[in-house]
Amino acid sequence: MNRSTTYLLCLSALAAVSSGCFLRTGYLLDALNTPGDPKAAPLPVPIQERAARLTRSHLVDAYADPAEAARWMSALGNAPQPILEQLGCLKQTAGGSNSACYEQFLHTALETPLWGVPPRPTSVDPARPAPGEVDAARFLANTLGIAASLSALRDAQGDTVPLQVLSRGIREGAESAAQYISARQWNRTLGRPSNALVLSGGGANGAFSAGAVWRLLGVLEQCRGKPAPEGCGDARIDLAAGSSTGALISTLVDLFHTPGHEQAARQLLISNYTCSVESDLYCVNSTWIWKIASDLRGLVQFDGVYGKLRAAVVPEQLTNGTELVAVSVDFDTGDVFGISDQDPANFDPNATPQQRVEGLINGVVASIVEPVLADPVPWLPSHTGRLQGSFYDGGVRSGLPLLQAVQRGAERVLVISTGGVEPSPESPPDNAVSVLMRTIDLFVAQPRVGEVQQGELAAVGRRFAEYNVCVERLVNVTDAASANAFCRRTGTGFVSREPGALQAATSMWLGSARFDQVASSWRSAWMFRPDSQLQTASGYGFNPEVMRPLFKEGVKHFQLRCQEVLRLFEIQGSLAAAECDKPVDTVVSEAEARFAPLAQCTQGKPEQRSCE
């Protein structure tokens, strides 16, 4: 019997014990040993679609001229032969050195320019970089890895995939990437970094992240739209990505960047994470306990969360300058989905703005429903209408979705986690139920830590490939100093670079500053909830008395690192600096003054609410 069935049965036993309905251990053993009912498994994702997803994941990025880069992508899709030739070379050299496969690909791309990419330049000016040349290096570097990914896919299928299928997949993926970067409302801006916020899950413990984000948005609210030297101009978050409660907070970050909704977004952060109780958010599927192991797929339904999102999300969010990404997992296929409010692949082209909003809300709710605890979301929005599946909390596979920011082209990323770098220590378990709950905690913690490290390495690797391609393209430039500054993106026409790296909090961190070639193209800072004696929430418990100290801890922790975040996002101006100079106690008191009276949070509300 698979792990999920075991998990269900153990929870069933836990529920039975807690309710006074005692079952003998032999009952559980018999249930575990009983073969499951035969069911037809879902068909695997077609190879062509998988090839398309791989191709798209390589090509999507941030480009200075997205319209031109989109044309290159479409041309690549219509003429994929160089990639197929590289794929053949990788097959022939499998097990040995394959460097010649990449060298030949680059030689072809640089000596006989492909897909409309401009030829090698003879001069460059790092003080006034041409967007076309900057994009050319990035685009060709991204295409360099497509064949390797397709080779791995082909090997996994026993080398039986026809080239025609891969060719169609390349075309489909390249066109999807072209449409995405054309439709997205933000792009790479030379002279200003592309900023992203990445938020973990954690249920009510998201109050820590909400407090930190509330303070960040407060700094931006004081300085945005005001000219230098006092203001910070167009400083903003270009991309907000989250799993579970991080997706809910990201939705409000997106709302903040919608003109006229700044104050409402910050107030919702406070009210949702300091004054919400269980009956505000969900109803309970009240039924017999044993149904957990038969036909009940979740203990609760998030009708209250749907209501809160429908009251908060506005159609203007779909076209503002900030992209929202909510991450979920399809249990039927195991695939991770990042639903973006600006990606044509995620919305029916004939849908009305309100229908698109409803689809986005469904994607956000899919990101928060934990397995067993809540009913799965049965569909996500898609360009074909609705993508059917069993969608659950993104934290199952992507608890801290840094890869979403990396793949979409962010240059500066602030990562906020509701947990620590390592799981919090606990006393030795007293019984099997304690072992089970600790096991679940460890399962959830590992993807969170793992993706932070994976994402950091992916970003450095992607930007290193761009640097190497840039060097190859500038071999005809006689001014070596200018070429070096151009490829390292250190000229005055690019974003500035701090001489030192922000301190990261993981034992495996490499960091872009260790690699001077890409230190200007990628930087990240990580803000983990510090170890403390504060009480934390468990499961779907939402208790204002627990959440308020966590919210204030988030405000405090951000304020202590406020100057670091300003440097990371290159937020300038005396107004922002003055906000960072405020004493920690002052900003915590400012937040607390906005809390509703504690009694108001629970007055007239049932402890639990049954679903109708």
C-alpha cells in the first residue's frame, strides 16, 4: 500500500483515538495489508507536452526588449534543427566529454546568426548597453541547455521518442514562451534590477512573513512615485511568488502594486494575519471519522478563503506591473504548477476579466489546501479552459518557490520563510502518533531548504552561461576592458553592484558574489523566522493570540535588516532611508496600533463551522 494510504489510515487512527473511539492495532495492520481497489491510472503527460514544458522553462526569462526576444523564440520553434543536431551529438558522446556539442552549437549560432539574433558586434559601450546585444547573450545561453534536457527526457523513455515529436514539442514550448514574455507587464530594465519576493507556506505562521511584508510595503508606500533625491521613483516588486500561505500574502503584494489599493492591501495583511479565526476561513466536513480512509478527501473546505479573495482581488491586478505566481501540485501527475496572473498559458483567451479573476483565485486556493486536511481543488485555469486534476498545496514539492523567480528572470530576490533553515528540535516522541506528526514536519521542511539551495545554484548557473556566451560574442571587440565590463554587467548602464554579499543563512550557500562574473546579474537575501520562544501555529489553527506576536516578530526582523533590503532592491532616496532609521520598537508599535481589539476577532463566531 502506498505512503498516502498509510498516511490516511494513521490520521484515521489518530482521529479515532482523540474522539474516544478506540481501535485495536490489528485493525490498522489488516487495513494496511489489504490491496487497494484497482483503478485506471491517469494517462501520463504526452512526451510532446513534456518536451514543450522543458523548452519553455529554458527560454522564459526577463528580456530588455521582450517583443524582439519573442520573435527569436518563434523563429527557433519553426527552425529547431540546430537543437536537434546538438541532441544527436549528445547521444553520440554519451558517457564521454560532450563539450564539442556545445562548442559546435555556439559556433553555428555565432558564425551564422540563427533565428534573427543579431551578428557579433565589433564594439560595445558598458555605459550605454544596447538592449539587443544584452538580450542576444541571454537568449542564446538559454537555448544552449534545451538539447541536454530533451536528451534526458529521451533517455528516460528508452530512447524511443521520434525526433518529430521532440520537434513539435520545441515549437510548442518556444511559442508558449514567446507569448508569455510578450504579455507580461514587466521586463528587464537596464539600470534597474528586476525585483522579486518569494514566500514560503506555513499556515497561520505566515503571520511572520505578513509582518515583514507589511513593513516592506510601508517603506515603499512612503517613497514610491516621488523623485530623487527624496523619493525612490518606480521602485517596486516585479514578481511575487508563494506557496500556501505565501501565495495569499503574494496576492496582497500584487494588490498593493495596483494604483489606489495600496492602503487596502496593507490593512488586509494585518486583518488576515492578526484577527482571523478558523470559522472565518473554512468549514468542517462533519462526518464519520472512518470516512477519512474511504471516500472523504479532506477535513475542511476553504469557503471563507474564497470569500476573502473574491472581496480583495480586482481585475486591474491582471494588468499591473507586478506578476503574481501561486504554486500548487497536481497529485494525479505529480507536476508542479506556477499559476501566473500574466501568463496567457494560464487563461482562456475568450474569458472575461472577472472569469480570469475567478481562475486566478482558484489557483491561489489550490496552493493552500494541504493533503488530507482539505479538499483538493479540481481545476486550474488554462488557455484551453480548465486543466482538470487534484491540486494541493505547493509546499508538497515546492515549499519555498525560488525556482519560479529564477526561471522568470528576477535579478534580486528576497526570500522569506516562516520556518528556520533547519527543522526545530523536539523532544523524543512518546508514541507512534508523535512519530507520524514529526515525520510530516520533516517531509515538509526538506523541500523548503532544498529548493533554496537548488534555486541559488540554478540562478548562478544560468547567469554563468549568459556570461560565457557574451564573452564568445565579443571576441571581435578590440577594447578588452569595455568587453569585460559589458559581460560582467558592471558598467554604469547596468544595475549597480555592492562590493560585499548579503549574509545568507544556509550551510550550502555559494552565492553570486563568490563568482564575480555574475555578481551584478543575480543576488538574493534570505529572511528565515529566527528561533525564539514564541508559540507557533499547528495545522489549520488560526488563533490571533498566537499570530499577533509572530506578526510583530516579522515587523521587527524586517526593520533590523531594512538597510540590507534597500541595498538588495536598490531602493534609493532619503525617505526610504528615514524609514529604515526608525527604532524597531516604533515600527512594531505602529503595526500594533492597527490591530483590531482582540475580542472583536472572536465575538459572535463559532469555534468550528460545519459545511452545509
